[in-house]
Amino acid sequence: MGMDSPIDLSPFIKAYDVRGLVGSQLTTEVVTALGAAFVDEVGAGTDVVVGHDMRDSSPEFAAAFAAGAQARGGNVVSIGLCSTDETYFASGHFDAPAAMFTASHNPATYNGIKFSRAGAQGISFDTGLKSIRDRAQEYLSTGVTPVETPGSSRDVDVLADYAAYLRSLVDLSGIRPIKVVVDAGNGMGGLTVPAVLGTAAGLPALPIEIIPMYFELDGTFPNHEANPLDPKNIVDLQKAVVEYGANIGLAFDGDADRCFVVDERGDAVTPSAVAAVVALREITRVRASQPEGDIYVIHNLITSRIVPETIEAAGAIPVRTRVGHSLIKDQMAQTGAIFGGEHSAHYYFRDFWGADNGMLAAMHFLAEFGSQPGPLSTISAKYTPYALSGEINSVVEDVPAAYNRIVEAFTGVGSFDELDGLTVTGNVSGDKPFWWFNVRPSNTEPLLRLNVEAGTPEAMERIRDQVLALIQG
């Protein structure tokens, strides 16, 4: 493409990040322009951390971004191959803005960029991403104008410091010996798990035996998509846990910032149960050093009711939020919350600059499990007392019409709340099982997403089927 017809950036610069098709949307020219625009946004003369995942296009893009950043006076700190939460670590540790090249769990034909301000603070469309896009669009037409003194560049390996920092937050040295199967999905967990939970970064051995699956870094994802949210992608892990007689199984997504857990029977542990367990541990830890004062914990509105119940029972205050990555990071900063959990297996920590870290959540979970004698399925059952439908997506051409049908059907039957989409909570009396559901439109496609929870499986299925019938009209 010549200068006369630059690529339009708006279709693939989304609410929270950049994510597009390699070659037709993301090119080295586009990425160079974004590197230049990013430095204009965060200020020349500062360090800019650049990291990348194992996708084939990532090293070339990271280099192109660095070139654009240096041209506008940014001093590039290149951390090379890393997980997304390693970039957050570097951003916090060096107090520097950062760019991570990854398309998370998307197929190999995609790549993208996750941006942070100094201290791992999120950048969303409204807080800087739009101006980065507009400036980059301009550079694509005019070319990047270099400043008088271009920025410097240095390579830094942060893996050992990252591993040591996580170990300082969760002490696993005293747990009982446990056997863990880890499915890295050919993603960045293949690099971070041996460093954090093993001895690859020079740290002492833990009482954890790791059985590795798909630890070879391969951006073509030869074994399965690196998206553990889709049940078909954890089937291999579920089988392996049972086969090896392991205590627990962990699955990471492509950029290793999300973690999923399966128990010794190979059954998935819901992300809400993980959130409840980690919340309880964090509240207990903070309370020990801070006996007085309010402690806040964030959960998004489609996590199980067990999450706010656990937070309240531990004497802390649950904060219910909308779904969305940058949004929760902002809320963490605003409320001073110590922890945040999302149903999508993103877990946010005040001790990790308010950013999300799947590895840290996994470590908390291993610590909790390893400090008691029972099997994981017992802990999982305790924190999964209610019936959850999981997220059900329906293609809907006329979203407002579907909304109206739902409102009409449930008026007088439940109370409504529009924090994010539409949440309906049943007006139930006596010993009837509670229920609630949330319907929210997708930001990117003509979909309605449904989540239902109820006190019994029968009540959940009844509400689920009723709402699905209304959605599909």
C-alpha cells in the first residue's frame, strides 16, 4: 500500500486494545506509526517497555514499534519474549509505559497490542487509545517525523525478577507436595511456569511436581486454540489430570494472563470459585496487617453470588462492576480494592499495580489447596453452591426488540438493573430458590450474551430456557 491509501485504523483499534489481521490490517508501517503515536501520548524522553509473545509476526512488529517510538524520542526497554503480565510487571517495576504484542487467545492470523501507562495503568479508547489511533493515522499519511534527539534502546531480561516478585507475594515453600498438570497451549506459559513454579529462573525448588503439556512456544497453536474459556480446549488437560493421578490442573491462555483450574477428577473449577478463594486469602492477609478500616474487593456482575457472599462474610466490602478489562483496572485504582475477579478468569491484584495476573491467582489457589489435606473437588464444591449457566451467546438481528420482550415478560416477576446490559433478579419469597440473569450485547458483533444463576439447577434451567426463547423471539 502506498502513502496515497493508508490503512484505516478504526476497524481494529478497539475499546481496550489493538487487535487485527496480520498483513491486511497490522503491517510494519502501521505498527511503526503506532509506536511513534504512543510516545507522543506518554511523553518523549521516557522509557517505553516493549514485550512480545511467541506469534510469528511478533518480533518483527516489536522491532517496528521500537523504531517508531525511538524516532519520537522514546527510550525503548526491550524485554523480548514474555507473557502479558510480565509486561505489566516491567511497567510497574520500572514505572514506565509499556506495549505488549499479543492477540491473546486469537488464532495465529491475528496479532495486537496491549498498552499501559507507567505503573501498569490501563489505557482504553477514552483514556488515550483514540488519540494514539488518530495520531498514528496522521503519521501513515505524512510519515513519522523524527525528533532532533531520537531515543535510546536497551535489552533487559525481567523473567527472574518477575518470578522472584511473585514468589514474594505468595509463599509456596511450606505446602504439602502436589502434582500439577499445566497446559500452556503452546503459549507464553511455557516460558513463565518453569520460571515461577520451577527452578528455570534460578529460584529454589518448590514442593510442586509439574507435568508439562504443550510448553513449546508455537504461535501456530498446533494442539488446540490457546483459549481455555472454550470447553473443547481443556479436554486434553482434563484427561491428563486423571491419567497422571494429579491433584490439580492449570490451563493458561496464549499470552498467559488468564488461568483456568480443573480438579483431580478432571472437572472444571469455575472462575467464580477461584475468585472467591483468592478474595478470601487476600482479605485475610490484608486484615492481619490492617485490623481497622474498610477493605474493598471488586467482582463483575456476572460472577456467581458466592463471590460477594464470601467477601462480605470475611468482613470486606464487595464492589460490583461492569464487565471489561480497562474498566476494572480503573475501578481498582479508584476504590483502592485489594483484589478483583472476573468470570472470564482475569484476576487483578493491588500488589501487582492493580493489573491482572493469572499466574498469581494460580499461586494463591495452589497455596490454599496445599495448606489443607482434602482433594480439590471438595474446595470447588464449597465455593460452587449454586447453579450457573455459563455464558450463552445468541445471534440477534434486532437487539432492542429482544430486550423489550424480556422486560415485558419479567415485569413484576423480577427487579431490573442496567449497570451493564440488563440484569433481572427474581422477586422470590419464602424458601423458593433465588435466581438472576444478565443479558448484554456484544461490543463487536450482533450477539446477546446470557448468564443465569439460581439456587437450584432446576430453577436455573427454567429461567435459562425462558429467557433464551424470548431472545430468539
